[in-house]
Amino acid sequence: MADATTAPPSMMSEAAAPSDRIAPRRLFAFLIMVFGMFMSILDIQIVSASLAEIQAGLSASSSEVSWVQTSYLIAEVIGIPLSGFLSRAFGTRLLFAISASGFTIASFFCGFASTIEQMIVWRAIQGFMGAGMIPTVFASAYTVFPRSKFYIVGPIIGLVATLAPTIGPTVGGIITDWMSWHWLFFINIVPGIAITIGVLALVDFDQPNFKLLDRFDWWGLIFMAGFLGTLEYVLEEGPHSQWLQDTSVAVCAAICAVSAIAFFWRVLTVDEPIVDIRTFGDRNFGIGCLISFCVGIGLYGLTYMYPRYLAEVRGYSALMIGETMFVSGAAMFLSAPIVGRLMVKVDMRLLIAAGLALFALGSWQMTWITREYDFYELLVPQILRGVGMMLAMVPTNTIALGTLAPDRVKNASGLFNLTRNLGGALGLAVINSVLNQRTDLHIARLHERVTWGNATATETLNMFTQRMQGMGDASLMALKQLSNIVHRQAVVMGFGDAFFILTVFYFGLIVLLVFLKRPASLLSEPGH
């Protein structure tokens, strides 16, 4: 057998085939696109930490300012699955440039908005335009580069998709503290212009097919917008509005059900569907999407729960929350290249199982949460969460999209990213409902125990009363302080219950992996 030193030149050139290399120009173009995706995903979360400041700046009510987020999310969830068709029609270069430039222009006008109505309109445009960047990057990663390099590009997009939501609220809070809420949007302008120019100059992954636009299914778009838009609204507003007891939520739920039936009928009968849902027939893709949906629950759910606990119970500022939450981001960043290398050597199903187990273990450690939990108590759970998220997310991306035929990846990428976002929306809705219901239950139980017959409660009340002598109605003030302590304890116990539910859920999710087919040739080109 000839070794590298004695092999003829033809064999050596064949071993270093161009298909097995990443051209520097393409890699740089791809990294520019990845940064655009990071900007789009980050923008969902950075605004969430500063809604109070935006509300004050625009003289809006609390119900009006919530639409700053809701309008973005509704528009994004409609734009993500649509990107597959548009990417085939316009090509990667043109679609991404339009998306990046539209996102940048909308950011500019969001920063200068003077009324809540203007802000809502431009946020919706921003969400719709930004949605085109996310699945386009995923599709490019699994069609442009050789399969033997998936262990490099896979962790890059996996890291961005998980890191951006994790650090988003922290970055938003810091920007607002240091400058003003306007800069949450202005900060996108210079990078957005650079990304647009870079993509137009460097991206040459494919060619547009404008003839597809002649067969654009407008009815399919209308039904999809009705289905996904109202679904997002129901999931966003339901937990705060007693679900179907609220008229607007009930009406949207009805529209969602009717639109869903019409949408699925349309995409299964029309010649050129706006979204090809038959891709779910591929077992690895279908189960990968289900895992992505479930991972989205934890990704967005814990990004919501940790800051909420730190703000409500510990009284942390945005900067202090950022310093605490930095651990998860650092764990994701450091583990990403390790996960990439493990993908080459270890069965990816085992990596996903290990990731889900670590995520569940981190949640389980938080089931014992008390109001004294601080940075060091949250350290290990956050490390487990960060590493577990990367182990679960990156191989799932590759198994779901990397095993499909290249001509199906663009459409499939939109569906895959949609499932993660819908999982996050459902996760937030369920977690909010759990926190509200369990907190109410614990308050009722604690009130039953904190009575005049309880010696500890009586002693505490007497101590508070003595401290507040001469400050007004000491008895009433002491009773109020004791009530606050009871309420805070009930909130903490509610968090513990929510973490326990996540623990059981993610340990149970591991069972799904037995249905995944082993992707034996995933990291080698077909026919090698």
C-alpha cells in the first residue's frame, strides 16, 4: 500500500480534492452571513430587557408596549418558512442582501420612532426582513460546504443560534443603561450596511430562478400567515390573559384553527407549495425538528427564567444579571469546538443524549432553589445548561439538515428553524402558566400555615412590629412585610416546580433518539 511519501502525484491531488476544502472566500462570505444571523436573533431578545424604558419614551401603556415584541415575533415566524421559496427564487446572495438591508432600514426607523404605532409597524418589518437571514445561513452551511467539514460549520451556526438568545437580554440592558433605548436599534445600522455590502460582493453560492415567482402561491401565504401569526399571538398573550377567557385570544385561536386546516390542505394540493411539508416524511428530519422544537423550549425558557428569578427575587440590576448569565454563554462558546470534534468520532445520537441529560441535570439541580441562590449556586447548573445545549443542538442540526438531498435543504431549513422558534414560544407560554399557577398554589398553602397559631410566624411578626415602632402603623407595616416574605417564598417554590418539570421533560426526551437512524456517512461525501 502506497503511503503519502510514495504515492504518485495523481493520487496526492485526488486526496486533496477541491470538494474537500473550504475556499477562504466562501468561508469569509459565510461568516459575514453568520454575523447577520446573529444580529437578527439577538435583536429579538435585546429589546425584552428594556421594554419599560421604551414604554416611557413613547408614552405607551403596558398592553401597547408588549406589541413591540409581539409584532416582531409574529412577522418573524411568518418570514422564516417563507424564506425557503424566496431563496430558490432570488438566490442566496440577493435574498440575504435584501433581508440585511431591509432589517437595517427598519432598525433605523425603530430608533427614530416617536409613537408606539410607528414602533410596532417598523418592528414588524424588522422581524419579517430579519427572518430571511436565519434559515438561509443554515441552508448554506449544509449545501455549500463538503460534508467532511460539517464538524466546522455546524458548531458555528449552532453556537450563534443558542448564544444570541442567551446573552440578548443582558446586552440590551447594558446598552440601555450606558446610552439609551434608541441605541438598541441604532447599533444595527453600521453592521447591517457592512453585511449587505459583503454579501453582495462575496456570496456566489447559487443562481436565482425568477421564474418561480410566476407560481408564487398567494393563498398559501395568506393561510400560513393566518395560521402562524395567530398561533404566535395566542402563545404570547395567553398566559397573561387567562387563555380562551380573553376575547382576543379566543378569536385568534379560532382563526388559527381554521387557517391551519386551509394551510395544510393548500400545501398538499398545489403544484408549487409555498412550504413543502412533505420533507417531514424524512425520519431523521422529522425527529430532528421535534428535538429542535423541544430544545427551543429550554433555550428560550431558561433564558427567561434565570433573569426573572435574579430580578424578582434577588433584586439584581441588568449588569449584575449579565455577569451571572455570562457563565452559560462562556460554556457554550468553549464547548462548541469540542462538540465539533466529537461529531467526527462519536455517534451523534449519543452526543444528543448526553446533551439532553446534562441539560436535565442542570435543571434538576435548580429544583432545590431557595431565595439565597446566588452566582456560585447558579454556576454549575449554568455550565451544564450551556454544554448540554451545544451537545444537543449542533448534532441535531447536522442530522436533520445534513442528511437531506441538497435541493431540499433550503425549504427544510425554514421549517427546521420554525420549529425551534415555535418551541420557544410554547415553552414561554407553558413556563409562565406554571409559574403563575404554582405560585398561587404555594401562596394559598403558605397562608394556611402562617397563622396566629404558628409560633414562628407570630415571633417574626412581633419582631417586625418592634422594628417599625415610631414609623407609622407598625402592626400593619409588619403584616405587609411578612406577606411579602410569604409571596417571595411562593415565587421561589414556583420556580423550583418549573425546573422540575423541565428535568422530567428532558430526561424523557432522550427516548426519542432510538427512532433516529444512525447517520453513518454523514461526514463523508456521497460515494466516498
